[in-house]
Amino acid sequence: MSLQLVIAAMEQLIELHEELISVGHNKKQAIIDNDISALSRTLAQETRLLKKVSEAEERRIEGLNGFLREKGIRSQLKLNITEMTRLVFDPEEKQRLISVQERLSKVLHTLKELNSVNKELVEQSLAFIDYSLNLLVEKPEDNMLYQHPVKQRNDSPSRSFFDTRA
């Protein structure tokens, strides 16, 4: 019975991670559009989903510990799903567990790639902002703009290369 709890928790993790992928696409578009309010909303939504993921992961661990107790293993080992499949002897349950594991792995891989892209976009945005600020807050001695040369005040009148009085 605990195996069903583990599988149900993993299926819920798949659904939650798919929602995180959807939110990640929204976040990507908000970063590209430079829409701070949309980015703020997606971050709040992402935070709520991550809390649900944490709760589902706790249920998966509880189910795993229950499964180990049913098998007569009293240790509090933190087995991964691959190690757990070695303890499942029913071929249908074993195949179902492996299938759910593979689906979760694919979803996690997709989410990881999307997060990597979003990280790059944020880093590029921050670099552009830093560059823009450096242009605006430039030191006067570093000013590379053309300025009219300061005229020197001499007692003698200014002369050109050609003296017409000669």
C-alpha cells in the first residue's frame, strides 16, 4: 500500500513540475519584455508551487519509509527510486514505478534547461543595467566626449598661422 503512496506522490510531483515549467515560460517572457509586475506575479506563483513540491516530496519520503517498514527494513535509509525498484517484486508495480520515475526525470530535465535559460537572461539584463548605469554615472575625468578647448588668456592678441600684417 505504501508503494501506491510513493507513486501517487511522484505523479503529483510530475504535475507540479509541469506547472513550474509553465510558470517558467511566463517568467522567461516577463524577463524578455522587461515587465517587472508580471515577473513579480510569476515569482509569487512559483513560490507557492515550490511549497507544494516540498510537501509532495515529504509525502513521497513518508511513503518510502512505510514501504521499507512493510518489507521489514527498519533503517531510515533515504533510498532513491532506482534502489527502491530493486525491492519491488510485482512486475506491474515495478514497471509503473519505473515509468513514473522516467516521466519525472524528463520533466525535471526540461525544467532545469528552462531555469538555465532564465538565469542567462537575468544575467544579461543585469549586465546591461550595469553598463547603462556606468554610462550615466561616468566620472568627469573619464569623459571621452569632445569638448571645446579652453581658450588661453594672454595679453597678446591671438594669431593665426598666417600673419597678414607682414
